Amino acid sequence: MIKMKFIPAVLVLVLSLTLPVNATYNIIWVSDDVDNDGDGLMDDQGWVDLLTTQGYSVDVQRNYWQDLDQDRLDALNRADLVIISRSCDSAAYADGDDSTMWNSVTAPLLLTNTELAGRDNWAWIDSESLIDDMGAPMMDIVDGSHPIFANLLIDILDESVGSGNTTFLGTTDVGKGELIATTEGFEAAWIAEWQQGMEYYNGSNQYAGSQRIFFVAGTQESEGNPLGAYNLTPQGELIFLGTVAYMIPEPATVVLLGLGGLILLRRRKVWS
């Protein structure tokens, strides 16, 4: 395991992202109509703004995806990437046949909603142990060679946003998936990946319709605080956008200027 250490005198962060071909990519942002802090803005709007600023076409239809049918499933399958927001009521996406239908989605799917990953919902991870009160932990990188990482970065979450907390499942066991990152000081998975056709874990009886990544992000709700608000630091933003670029199914050019230099991603899963 590689732990991230920050040495200000040596490492300098230059946040610069160039995504020249993103306008042709369609991302479906799955989210509910949530304004938990009552400020008149959807709590997770910052995530949508980030993606649109980078040139992605983002389809946002709040509450629309709660009732999944074949037509809506077909629409999801046509997307280049589907991202599930933390601002979703997990019960509305896992009742009846919903779990199986969501797991059958053939478009790449990025899940930021911790509850939906649990055993009793989409069954990606064999746990229902939720941790809501660890603040903004540092990230331990388990696989530093994974393409979503531009560099070894720290301080992924901004604890000054919302309640200061983000929900994690209380386990690092991701079954048949690849554990990519955990929380420092806690036994909690942060980023994990499953490939198409995989059963998420033995006995899950749920299978990945395509590439799947679990990426914990978005604030935990509390009274007067938003649910699923954008809470990434600049370093965390690099990792999140690197993950999005990694999952886009067509060739792309992504320039990430991060800690220590320039990394160029020309195609999915190929770094040079």
C-alpha cells in the first residue's frame, strides 16, 4: 500500500485539465431533486457544473430514473457514461427488480452513492456497515499504477463542505472487484472496479453489465446541510476527472498537470 505524503517544498500542484474531445460524449447524471440546505440550488449541482465546464454533455433529469423501465434502461445504455449521484434515495433505486436492472446497464457506470453499493441494494460490496462520521479522511492508494491516478495525491475531500462527512462502507473487501483506494486509518473502500460480466462477490447474484467503478464522493446529509454536495479538493478533482476520462469508451486525449509533472492519457487504460 502506498500512503500519500505531502511535502510542500518538493511537490507543487498545478491544476490544469485539457479535454479537447469531450463535447461528443454524453454523460447521464442520475440524481434526485434534493435541496437539503434550502439554498435554492440542487445539492449536487457542483458536480454537474464541473463536468460541463470540462466540455462534457451532461443529461440531468432529476427523479426521472427512480422508476426504471425498458425505455429508460435503453436510454442509459446509449450513454457514454452513467454517474449515480450521492443525492439519490437508495430505496427508490433498489426496490423490486431495480437492482438487477441497474446492474444490467451496458454503459460504463460510476457509482458515488455508498448505500446503493451495499449488500441489501445493488450488492456490489458484501457489507451494510455505514460510516458517516469520519470527517474528511486522507486516501490510501492501494494500486498506484491504476490509470485513474495522475499522481499520488492527498486531501481528497474538503471537510468544510456541508456536514464535513462523507459516507463509506465499513469494509475494504470488494469481493471479485479490484480495490484501488481506501481511507487512511479506517477499514473502508474508497475506489473499486469490476469488469464486465463479473459477479460482484460470491453469492451476490448480481453481475456487472459493463465496467463498474465505485468512487465514494459527495457529502453526507445532516440537518441544515446538503446531501451529495460537491466536496472535492483540487487534488480530488483531478482523480475524479481522471476516473471519468478512464471510463469514457472512445479514444480521448486528456492532459493532467498534477504533482510532479505532465501525464498524458491518449486512450482508455493506456498511460504514457
